[in-house]
Amino acid sequence: MIRLFRFSALVAAVAILCVGCGSKLTKENYDKVKIGMTQDQVTEVLGSSKDKSEMDAPGLGKMETWSYDNIGYGGKMVVITFLNGKVSDRMWHE
């Protein structure tokens, strides 16, 4: 009986942990990202990007590119480009 209780507790713990395992990198979420959105708004929709690069674009300002990929799990890739902190371009690749 104790062994069954421990197993049930383990299964419940794993299930709770996996609730957060789902990726925000979906076509539905990508479609929510609109030109002009702020970086905070994009983070709310897609989560935080681990691959960021930035540069100064002469005459334009600060340009930043955020990449999201799920290549190993379905082959999705999203690239969001910001100009002065606002979305200026976006790309979905599957």
C-alpha cells in the first residue's frame, strides 16, 4: 500500500512539472505577434528568447533580433526583429 502511495505521488509530481513543459512556440502564438509590439509584449506571448543579437543601425537606431527554435521537436523557428524596442519584422519557418 505504501509503495502504491509513493508511486501515485511520483506520478502526480511529474504531471505537475510537465504542465509547464509545453512550448509557447506555436503558430497560434506567432500570429499574435504584431508589428509595433514591445519586447515585453513579445516575451509575454512567446517567452524569453535565448538567442538574441543587437546592433546599431546607422540612421535608424538600435536593431535587435530574437530567435526562437524548436528544431529538434517539430522543426519550428521564429525570428523577431525589433527596431528601437518595437517589432519591425517577424518570420515563421517550419
